[in-house]
Amino acid sequence: SPDEQRVKLEIARAFDRLGDKNMARKYCYEVLGSDPPENVKENIESFLAAMDKSEQEHFITGQIGAGFDWNDNVWASPSSSTISTIIGDVDLTGASADQTEDIALTSTLSLTHLYRPIYSKFIWKTTGDIYQAYYDKTNDLDTLYTSIQTGPEFFLKKYKAGVGLAGSQIQLDYEKYQSSLGVFSSVSHIFNPGLMVTATLKVMDHNYPATPDKDAL
């Protein structure tokens, strides 16, 4: 009975499993055109939506947050402006010589973009993060941190592996404090949908424009 609506739905499922989404949709629309019961319509619409999602190539996720930070010693300085060392007492000078209480408003933004060709075990993943902290008094500590990672990932059953480029920059009081650039590779084992273990190797070159002696690999 090839014209039975139930049979057409099973044929649609079969074409979907074979990867022929267009034929699967054709049979679904034929059944919808016969004005089936409401619960059948809902099941077909869910099935069509799942097929559309399986053919989606671009995925964007993000997270945004804001915070309030109070600190009674923002410079992490001694409570006394004089400290004792093996060469004698040393008097501290400058803004960090005394304990300073201040508040800061913070904000974070994280975005991830995935590009996955249809039916492919390969994706291209790009992640970017921005963190800002604005202090009420100690503007020298105003911070802007930005970072980005991008590169391909490959999936094989319960494993995935990736390589890519990574870069970040820290600004203090609107001046570049540190910039970093490097490469990374990672391997993950997916035990189940709720548990994944990842090992990552990253090599970064850290550059301090104002104090080159701090440069490090």
C-alpha cells in the first residue's frame, strides 16, 4: 500500500537515513498535504526541523556577563610603606606604596563560531573573549583583555583532535602591556555526552612592549 500515509512517512525516514533530504522532504510534504491528524502534523514538523538543523553549517554561541568588584588593596602592596629585606629596610614609593581601596566594574563577552560542512567530520572553530575592568580611582589598573583562537577540529567516533593559532593582548590604562601569539594542538576523548577529557599543548611567545626584559617563550 504505497499510498498509505504511514508508509510515506517511513519512506521519508529511510531517505533521511540514506542522506537524501530532498526526497525525505517530498514525502513529508505529501503527507502534510493530506491534512493528517494534529499530532501527526507536529511529528512531521519536528522531523523537518531536525533535517534542517542537520544541514546547518554555521553555529554561533555566546555568553555575556557583568560584575562588581571591591578590593581593599588593589595594588597588593604591603600595609606599610617600609619593608625589611636581607639588605636592610626599603622605603616604597609611588602609587603602590600604600594600601588602596577601590571598586571596579567588570564585563565579559565570549563568542564561538563553528563552521561545519554538511555530513563532514571536520569543523572550523573560532573563539574570542573580551574582559574589561574599570576602576573608580586607580585608573592605572584599568584592564582590557582580548583573545582569539582559531583552527580546524576533526572528529572520529569518541575522539576529536584540533590544531590552530592563538593570540591575546592585555592593555593597562589604555596602553599595551602584553601581547601573545602562538600555536596549539589538542586531543579529546568523549566518554559520554556529559564527560570529555582534553589534553592541550600550547606554545606562546609573550611580548612586553614597555619592558622587553620580560619577553618570554
